[in-house]
Amino acid sequence: MNFVDRIFKIDNYPAMNFSIEIGPHTDLETLPTIKDVYITMLPGGDYTETAQKAGDLVKKGFNPIPHFPARSIVDEAQLNDYVSRCKNLGVKQALVIGGSREPLGIFDSSIQILETGYFEGLKIGIAGHPEGSPDISDSNLEKAMKDKKPYADYIVTQWLLDSQKIIDFISKQSIPVHVGITGPLKITSLIKFANIVGAKNSLNFLKSNFSKALDLMKPKDPNELIGKVKDFSKNFHIYTFGGLKETNKWLKENNYV
């Protein structure tokens, strides 16, 4: 991009910040030039692997944000070890979530691990669910958000496609919201993942626009959604669902990196 193009972009498209999500076994050589990299700890996963991947990212100059899923952590001793490992490896930020499985130990909600005090000194993100969650009622979800906010610096939402739901959600928050989006994915894949996370409005959006897709096998990118939401949040968190190559290509083609 030449100097004139950069000025045009700055003047007409206010800077947006992107983060991306990877697994503990992702090849770091495949990452785009995005500084904020979240690392999952999936149900049944080994927290030491997530911590080690965070340390590897620190060495390469990234800002790693490991997931801390409360229901996948056995007890306070394990939590303390996980947090301590991350801090000792240079981690400055964490995403604290409930997780989507039955508790493996004493924790069944993110507020419980936040209340331990082990995260002191870290920048904390918490989960937001503008379309609700299949794991918790709407009333309990609202209470959980209220309880967690005193510990949180920002919110990361589930991925969704209904821009109005996102905008309404952002308008109700007192801390910054990082909007969850997907990288380029086929319509059929989007429907599959919408079902999994319980994104009801996004699922209805996809079904109602299904016949309008020019090619169901062609990846759908999030540009339209970003265009509608960027006046309300400049922060976007990318769920690649294994499509890291396509996400890299999309980021470069749109001069996001």
C-alpha cells in the first residue's frame, strides 16, 4: 500500500483491531501478522499445552491470550498452577469463560475462578452472548454478566451474523466489546457452527438468505457485517474454525494486516 492509499484508508476507514483464535497445536508459522492471539483450552485438553503455546507466542512477539474455561479446571491448585505458568512465561492477558461441558471439578462458572484473585495483574476478557447460550438461561446469563463485569476489562462475544443484535448488545455494555466474527466459511459450515453455539438469530439469518448465495461452496466473508458494526466497535475477534489459510488470505486482500 503506497502513501496515498494509506492516507485514504486512515481518513475513510478508521483503524480496526483484529484478534484471532488458535489451538495449542497450531503451527505458529501460519499465523497472520495479528498481535493478539487467543489460545483455546478445549474440553479434555491439557492446560500445560495451552500455557506453553502462550509462551511460544510471547517469544515470537505476539500477545497471547489463553482461555481459562472454569468447568475444565479441576481445583484451585490446578488453576493457580495454570495462571502461574502463564504469568511466568510472559502472558499479560487472559480470557475467562465458563466452558461448555459438565464441570470436571469444583468450578461451574467463570465468576468462581475470577473471585480467587489469581488473575490479579492480568488484563481480563469475559464472554458475551448477544444471542443467548444453549448452556444457560437468559436470566442467568444476564446475572452472570453483571457479576463478572467488576473483574473484566472487555467482552468478547460469540460469533454471530445478526448485526442489529450485536449493536443492541454493545449499547448496553459499560466496557469495550470485541465482536466475534468468523473467517471466510461456506454457508453450510456456518449453519453447522451456528447450531453448535446456539446462535439462533444467526441461524435464521443464514436460512433466510440461503437461496441468495451465488455459490454455497464459496466462502462467505464477514466484510458486510464489519461494515455495519464498525461504527459501534473497532475490535473484531476471528473464529477461524480451522480455516486459517482462508482467513489469512482474506485479511491480506482487505488490507487488514
